[in-house]
Amino acid sequence: MLRTYRDTLSLLGPALPVVSFLGRLPTAMCQLGSLLLVAETSGSLATAGLTGGALAAGQTVAGPVIGRLADRHGQRGIVLAASLANAVAVTALVLAALAEAATGPLMALGALAGATVPQVGPLARTRSVALARRSGADDRLVGAVLSFEGTLDEVSFVLGPALVGLAAALAHPAAALLLAALLLAGCGTAFALHPTARAIAPAASTRTGAAERTRLPGSAYALRGTMVLQGAMFGASQAGITALTEELGAPAQAGLVYAAMGVMSAAVGLSMAAVPARIGLTTRWRAATAGLVVLSAPLLLVDSLAALYAVVVVLGAAYAPHLITVFGLTERTVPAARLAESMAFLTSGIVGGQALALALSGRLAEGHGAPAAFAVAVGAAVACAALSWTVRSTAPVREVGPAA
């Protein structure tokens, strides 16, 4: 496993993982940061929720569009424009919130901030896989690349909210969002202009690009659906954790519980490179979804803080294998000319599923307690498992580029 990751870092180089990680960190900061900022400046949780919901909606709808543009015209110009636009939109949201703007303008700026997210995570996956394929790497190294990228995502979604919480405690939520804007302008630009952006030939410049774009197997849509369900698990778990910690008189523990789950998920994600190659992706997908069902079911019985930590941390061990495997299946399933779009669809599906489930589960938790929210998470896990046993993926015929 260590040798595989040495090969991965040798393939990607030292700079690309750093700038891609810092470039995707603002995405993890803006959701919570906008909620805290608007809640503090407006004094209204409803306005904060509407602004955060508009941001999530903008990212869910526009993410695949940015991925499609990157497929057709290359990553460099698209990511550069989106990064700078996103930095401006986030800064405008901060200024509007500090000026105590009305709910409508705040929602509009939130939607703009979500719609201009440069999708560094999905595009970094696409770029890294392209580098691996062009170098003649085998499926094991490609899997390690996806595991590595998945771990960067997990760490960013643990560190991002932590930075927001620290900034809010020491200064003001606006400081966290301004830091996010600075990272977007600097590291987003660095990711866009990194020489590896040339690793992917724009589909619009190839003779087969237009023809390939018309072919997308049905299994690709099922994989997108399972990511929406994975997002629903995140949202429902978050609502249940928040409700239970409030019931137990320890609301400050909610973020720590969720962070502990993310740390476990990141650690298990790194270990995925050690899974033997003979265990295929379909088998891994079915095993991961079975783990989601088995490990989420105890959430329905949790009634203490210690039990909550134990169950949620163990559940985190099933998240990364599922996410990484679905990304791997998508890479094998969709045409290369639609890979960035498909990766962005998966990420947007997580964001959309999480937002919808959080809204639904929050209402259920208010009326019926934390077990009602956790039941939504378990139901989403069962649906994931059902998809994994009914969908059969088919790999397209790919043209292999020259070795780098």
C-alpha cells in the first residue's frame, strides 16, 4: 500500500495535491460559514437557512454544467473563471451580510456563490485519473489515485467546518468566508494554471468527442442516484446527531461527533489501496452498501453520548469505501469525454441529497426525536444496497493516450 501511494505521489507531483486540496477547502467552509454569518448579522435562523439552502441549490444545479464545460473546453479557462467569480461572489455575500441586507439579496448572492463553485474536487479526480491512464498505470494505481483524492475530500470536509468554527470563536464568521475567498482566488487559480491541466484533451477538439457525448449507459445514472442517497445519509445523520446532542444537553458535541466520523472515513479511505485487485469494483460496491446498512442500523437505538460516538465513528468506516468505489465505477463506466461532468454530477448529488435530507430530517427530529432522523439515514442505506445489487455496469471502449 505504501509503495502504491509513493507511485501515486510520484505521478501527481508535489504541487498538484497541495493546490487541489487548498482549492477545494473553501467548498467545505462556505456552507457552514454562510449559515453562521447570516445568523449572526441578521439574527434570524430562517434567513440563514434560506441563504444556505440557496447556496446548496446553486452548487447542485451548476456543478454538472461546470464539469460539462471543462470536458468540452478544457479545465484551465473554466476553472480560472469559476474560481475568480466564486471569490467575488463569496466576498459580496460577506459584505451584504455585514450590511444587514434583506433576505432576497442574501439568497441571490448565496445562489451565485454556490453556482460558481469551481468544482476543484471532481476536476482534480478527472485530471489525476487522466495522468494515471496516460502513464500506462494499471487499475490498482488508478484505484489508489481515487482513494487519495477521496481522502483529500474527507479531510477538507473535516478541516473546513473546524476552521469556520475557530474563526467564529476567535473573531467573526466573516473572517472564515474571507479566507475562503482568498483561497479560491489564489489556490483555485494555481490549480487552473498547473501544467497538468493539459493532460485532458477537450472533447470539442477531438473528432470523436461529439459522438462520445451522446453515449451514457444507464448504470451511470444509477451511480448518480446512489450518491444522492449517500448525501441523504450525511444530511439525516447530521440532523439526528444535532437533535440527540441537544436532548442530552451537550449541543457543542455535535460538530465533534461529525468530525470524528470524518476522520475515521478518511483513514479507511487511505487503506482502500490495500484491497486486493482481484476483488472487483462491483463486489466492493455491494460490500460497502451492506456495511452502510449494518453499521447505520444501531443509530436507531443510540441514547447516550458515548454510544453516539461509538456508533457514528464505526459508521464512518463504511462511507469512504462506498464513495471511492462509486467514483471508480463511474470512471470505468462513462466515456472519457464526459468524465468531468459525471464526477461533478456525483459531487452535486451528495450536496443536493444532503440538503434535502437535512431539511426533512430536521423537521422529523423536531416532532419525533433523533431516531426519526436516523431512520431516514438507514432507509437511504437500504436504498443504496438495493441499487448495488440491481445495477450492472459496463465499461466503454477507451482510446489509450501516449505514455507521459
